[in-house]
Amino acid sequence: MSERAAGVRPLVSVRDLAVHFPVKKGVLGRAKGAVRAVDGVSFDVFPGETLALVGESGCGKTTTGRAVLRLVEATAGTILFDGTDVRALKAEPLRKLRRQMQIVFQDPFSSLNPRMTVGATVREGLVIHELAEGAEADARVRRLLEEVGLRPDQASRYPHELSGGQRQRVGIARALAVEPRFIVCDEPVSALDVSVQAQVVNLLQDLQRDRGLAYLFIAHDLSVVQHVADRVAVMYLGRIVETAPGEALYDEPLMPYTQALLSAVPVPDPDAKRQRIVLSGDVPSPAAPPSGCVFHPRCHHPARDAACARIVPPLEPKGEMSGSGKSAGAPHLVACIKQPPTTVDDATQRAAGATHPPQRYLPVVGAR
Amino acid sequence: MRRLLAARAAQAVVVVAVVATVVFALIHLAPGDPFGAALESGRVSPEVRAEWRARYGLDRPLAEQYVRWIGSVARGDLGWSFSRNRPVAGALASALPNTLVLMGTALLLSIALGIAAAVLQAARRGSLVDRGSSALLLVFYSMPEFWLGLMLLLAFAYELPIFPVSGVVDPVMHEYMGTWGRFVDRVRHLALPALTLTLLLSAAIARHQRAALLDVARADFTRTARAKGLSPRAVLLRHALRNSLGTTITLLGLMFPALLGGAVIVETVFAWPGMGSLATSAIAQRDYPLVSATAIVGAVMTVAGSVIADVLGATADPRLRDA
Ligand SMILES: Nc1ncnc2c1ncn2[C@@H]1O[C@H](COP(=O)(O)OP(=O)(O)OP(=O)(O)O)[C@@H](O)[C@H]1O
Ligand code: SF4
Ligand SMILES: [Mg+2]
């Protein structure tokens, strides 16, 4: 999937991941259909890099993140962590692998055990993975708390005695304790006050720089990830619809859904005029996703036509920009048959009822 | 914590006073009196009965009797039991320990059994073990105390005579046993009544604890525990169980009156000389002071049970500890 320089192997490699939740109905609880929370998602995360996963509420971001760590069982697909097939692991090796891949949860209030002190919560991971014990473990806990910006004496506090921002720092210290290489940050700041959000984001960035961590950074709007992401993947209804290096995505958003998301991002320059794309209708239910392009009922692309409802658009390379820095050489992939170039040729489109040829459409530019 | 205790103590005094008054009124309004039908004997003439009533003040207006009684109770004097012919306090002192032993044993056993069953069920949710033990416990849960007691008697004292039929100790041989023998004798007598109460109570505890465990198992912090790399067993015991015990403790506090009521019935079935037997015979003989006193003890125990549950619940939960 990646066309990066040879020799760089992705730390996490996900292919065709699907997570379907059975919908049970009736007294007997028989399965009646499924919620396709994640439906054919592929991505790579390289060492030391941040891949942001962005999309509206309910599009399957949390489920994707949890499935990668096998906190939710996937229905199909492969997940490789540093070459290890995560889905094939038995309980014990999986438990051991959890040392290397961690998660910071969305809700800092419910994700900490209310009956354990902060110190005990952070210490537990150290002890079960036999990284330290006794006084050595206590010293490590104090150091970790300091590293995330808490006072070492706060180890004896209970979660309810801390603010939301402090709790999220505990959640981060807890994840760091086992010295992971990869952390899923599931909307780590969306439950926090705006004033604290920046501090926690900065903390995560500092930790990444110091420890060479790789992040899968989940967020529901593009403004939060603008400063942290090397690459961005936009999700809609359980699928990735566009992925690109951060600057390419912000400068040249090609998937109409990304354009709509970006048009809602506030621009720093008050004089800059930008067309606001308002999506019509609600997000369809993942239990009954639309046919063809899942976005077609809400799409505003001028060339949208009947073919969109029949052809499932492949996630294919488009756009001229390519990344720089850590994301150098990363491709810009878009799932839209109406943005040229496309591998779904005219004849195929016309056979599916197309009345418009593909046409470059870029209403939102220069969101940075 | 201190504020909680003070508030609950004040509440307790009010509850006990109300219970005492209601019971006093009820038993006096019931037909008959200590020297009436219950003392049916041709040799006691109506004149003698009238004289006894006058001696104990039973011919006075009800209001006057109430004021005198509540006054002496407030001073700590529970009065004289007509039927036992001894001070009420003495009758209580010999019955209360028996009830406490029975209830205490049943309570401890059922907490252990109920929680163990719940953990096993939650660990293998949906399995045969889970569904089978849930169904079995439901059967015990819905059985009346006296029926279960009688069935156990029939099975383990009559058909398969392992345990004695009634009483606290062997009426004849207990005197001649050594220390160890006496202990065994007491345990054997305790076995069936305690088992009856335990089965009833542990079913309720297990059902509640299982639901609480599954509730907590869905909570985010148990997912955190799994993400850390804890084994499912450690997640269940160290995180889920500790966080779900609180609701069971509260439930036990609320169940205390039912436990007391169950104990009264079980005591009657097994002729266990505790508070239950004392209250039943006192009511039958219209022993006013004794009936009222047993009701007061029952009320005090109920209130104490719920206060203890509250305090335990609060100590176990750091969020309530400094409230
Ligand atoms: N355990 C589950 N059982 C059934 N459906 C589920 C379950 N978990 C998630 N879903 C469904 O899967 C879909 C994706 O949920 P998910 O939590 O991954 O979304 P999300 O993108 O993280 O949303 P948010 O921004 O609100 O956190 C939703 O429709 C949700 O209702
Ligand atoms: S494929 Fe069609 S419906 Fe889907 S985004 Fe492109 S134009 Fe819109
Ligand atoms: Mg989520």
C-alpha cells in the first residue's frame, strides 16, 4: 500500500479489516443482520509516525482502534504488528504483546478504576509485565507521573480527586508504563476543556519525539489533528475514503466528504472567505449502508450520478502533492470515481448509468 | 463518615420509637390479654384475674399504660414477662445469642457461596455452568423458607439421619460431652437451620452479584485493565469484583429485615430457641412487654444492619470515604 523508501517497514499494518456486530432481536436473541462498524479498512503506521483517523461520530474509529489491539475481535482482515499476525495470537502471547501496543481511551473519567490510586493504576502494568517491582517500581511510577506533568506525590490520589486533564495524563502515564512502541490515542482530548486540550496534545507530541512512539490518533474533526498528524485517513461509515500526508489533504482535499469536513474547520485568517459545505441528511446506519459509494446520498460533487450508487469506488492514487518529512513518499489515495484520474474507465461508468464524465472538483482550498 | 454516622443514629432512634409505639398499639388492640383466654383454667376465678390485671395496671386507660411503658423502656427497663415469669431482659439475653449465631453463620456462608457462584457464572457467561447454576439458585430463591426447612429436615434428619431434628444442643447428652464434643454437637444442630437460610440468601446474593459483575465488565476501566495485559482472571477478580461488591453490600443491608423474618420462620421449624420462637410464643400468650421488646430488638437489628452496610460500603469506596 505504501510506496515509501525501501527499508522502512510499517510497525502496524492493517489490511481489509472488518468488524461486524451482530444485531440480536427477539426473545431468542437470534442474529438478524449486522452493524458493519468497520468494513474493509487498510492502513499502515510507520515507526515514530502519527496517522490520524478522522470521521464523524459512529463511523467506526474507536472500533478500528480497538480491533487493532484486539480489544474487540475483528470479523475479517489481517493485522500485523512488527510482522506478528495479531489476530492469530493465543491469549498468552497476546497478553505479552500488549506491552508493545497501548491505548489512551476517549473518556478519562470512566477509563480509570475508581477504587485504585493513581500510583496503583500506573504500577500494575509494570508489575504484570515484570518490568519492575517493589521500590524500583514505585520509583518508576514517580518518574512516569513527572514525565506526564503530574506531581509524584499525586500517586496516592484517587481518580475522583483529579481534574479531567490530570486524569488523561494518568491514562497516558499508564499506557507509557509498559514502554510501548505504538499507542492508539482514541480522541484523547475531546472530553477535555479547550484550554487543556493543547497541553495534552503537546505532551503527546513531546513523548513521541522523546520515545520514538508511533500513534494512531483518532479524532472527529480535522482541526485537532492538523498539528499532530504526519498522515491523515478520513473514515466514513466504516471505510477509509481518503488518505494522504497531512499537508496534501489540507491543500487538496479530493474526496467530497473530506471537503465537507474541512469546510467546517475554522480558518485562522478572518478575512479568508471559504465556502461552507453543509452536508444534507443524516449519516446512514452502518447496519444498512448505501450501495456503491457509501457517501452518494449526501454527495455534492457536480458529476455525481447513477454510477455512484452502483460502483464501489476503489481507494486509488490521485493528486499531485506528496508528503515531506516523515510522510515523504506517502501516496494520496481517494475513493471517488468522479475525481480524475480513475481506474474505473468511462465505458464501465456509462454501463453503470453514468451521465457525467469525471471532473476535477476542488471547492475547498488552502485550509491550512 | 462521622456526619453519616450521626445522621443515621438519629434516624435509628426515631425508627425504633415508631416501631415500639406501633407494636404496643397492635398487641393491645388484639383481643385478649395476658390473663384472658391464654390462661384458660377453671381454677382461676374472674375475681382473681381482675385483681392481677389491677396489680399490673392493665385496667388503666391505654394512654396511661403507654406512657408508663415507654417511660420505663426509655430508662432501660423492659419490664416483666408474664409468660416466662422472669424479667424481659433475661428472656432476651438467653434467646438473642442463638439468633445471632444462626443469622451470622447464614450470612457469612451465603456471602461466600453467593459471590463464588457469581464469579464462576460471570467468568463463563452463557455456558452450561452459568445457566445451570442460575436455574438451581432461582429454584431456591423462589422457595418458601418453611418448605425448604421441612424438606431438608425430611431428607437429612429423617430419611438420612445425619443431623438432629431440633434444638441448639442435645437435651440429654450435651452435659456429658467434652469441650470438643460440645462444639461438634452445636455445629450439628446449627447445620440444617443455617443451611436453609444460606440457600435462600445466597441465591439472592448470587443473582445480584452476577448482574453487578457483568455491569462492571462493560465499564471502560475493565477494558483499560485488559489493555494493560492483565489476564481475564485478574481483570475479573482485581478490577471487576472489587468495583461491584459495593452494590451487594447495600443489598445485604436492605435484605436484613427479610433475613430476620426468614430466621423467625426457620427457628419455628427447627425449634431453635431464638428471638423468633420467643416472639411467636409471646404473641400467642399476649405477653405485652415481651412482644414489644422483641419488636424493639428486631427494629434495632434492622437499623444496625443497614447502618453497617452503609459504613462498609463507604469505607470500601474512596469516593464516599470523606463524605
Ligand atoms: N459493541 C457493539 N455492539 C454493537 N454495535 C456497536 C458496538 N460498538 C460499536 N457499535 C456500533 O458501531 C459503529 C461504530 O462505532 P464506533 O464507536 O467505532 O464509532 P466512533 O467513530 O468511535 O464514534 P465516536 O466518535 O462517537 O466515538 C456505531 O454505529 C456503533 O453503534
Ligand atoms: S464516488 Fe460519486 S458519490 Fe462517491 S464521493 Fe465520488 S462523486 Fe460522490
Ligand atoms: Mg469513538
